[in-house]
Amino acid sequence: MSIQASVEEILEDIKKYSPYPEKVKLIAVTKYSTVEDIEEFLKTGQNICGENKVQVVKDKIEYFKNKNTDIKWHFIGNLQKNKVKYIIDDVVAIHSVNKLSLAQEINKKAEQSGKTMDVLLEINVYGEESKQGYSLDELKCDIIELKNLKNLNIIGVMTMAPFTDDEKILRMVFSGLRKIKDELNKEYFDNNLTELSMGMSNDYKIALQEGSTYIRVGTKIFK
């Protein structure tokens, strides 16, 4: 199946499974894809691609820089402070902000670049195998300082899916994330947290049904 056919199938799934399909954005993890693959992906009208390796981002941005293409790069995956300087000028959103020190570094680089960076806070939810994100207690300790970072626009929360095919566990994790988002909105963000993302390693249809607004579909498209 071609990339375009795969994307069209995903778009149909979005309409079928998501409670608000108009809000869903695709994130194509293109670490293993060629620029020709991305060009085919862009023909479908989707304009958001994700990357999880800095040099891959830079190489592909260089390729598309002089092309008349509305391609927007989202950085996903683990981001260390020493990598921030390489991507701050080239991406529009960072998915996994999991420590105050990282947020401060992103904010500093964004300020130097004269831009505001959209970020999602990575939060640990019970049942996960990945424990790289904030615990809720840690996040609440940092929340005021995070909100005071002028060049960061906190738009939502995300979590990593546990590596399991157990639908019950996946839904439990996503339900927990949604409750955390609602709690944070009520206490701190005046309902300004609008985005919900789950690093799905399994069936993206579950993430759609559970309200995810960012869907990682790299495996589906670029296998």
C-alpha cells in the first residue's frame, strides 16, 4: 500500500473513531523515511511531521527549505538540553517536556530566536512502563514556574503508552491522562490545555477513541 493510500485510510479512521476529527493532527515519525516518502505524505494535504532525532530533522529541513511546501516540524521523543539549540528555529512544537530545567532551556532559546514555542507536558500515568515524565506531584511543584516562562505556550499533556496490547490497560492509562488534564485545567490553566497526545506503540484507533488530538502514525505509513 502506498503512503498516500495509508494516509487516506487513517483519515477515514479519524472520521470514524474520533469524537472531534477536525482537531486531530497526524504526526508521522519519519526517522526511517526518505524525503521522497515525505513528499508523498505531503501530497495528501497533511502538513505536520514529527521527528525524534535531531540530525534527521536538520537534514530534512535543509532539503525542504527552498521548496514551496507548508511543512511544519514537531519534535517528539526524548529531548536533552544540549539538543534544544539545534531545533528551536526549525520546529513549531515540542511534545515531551518532562522537567523544569528542560522547559527553562527551551524558553531561553526561544526567547533568543524571538519566538514562542508550543509544548506538551509529559506526565507519567499509572500502568506505564516508561517513567521519563513528570509525576503529578512533581508537576504541581513546578507549575507556577512553568507558567511564568514567557516564551513557552503550554498547550496540552501527553504520556507514553505502555508496551502492551491489552486494550483495558491502554484505555486506563489514557483515561488517567485525561483526568489529569481536566484537573490541571481547573486548577491552573483556565481550560487552555486543549491538546492530548499518547505515544501509541499499539493501535492508534484506541487513542482516537479516547480523545487524542495528536496521532503518531509513522509505523502505519512508513513501514
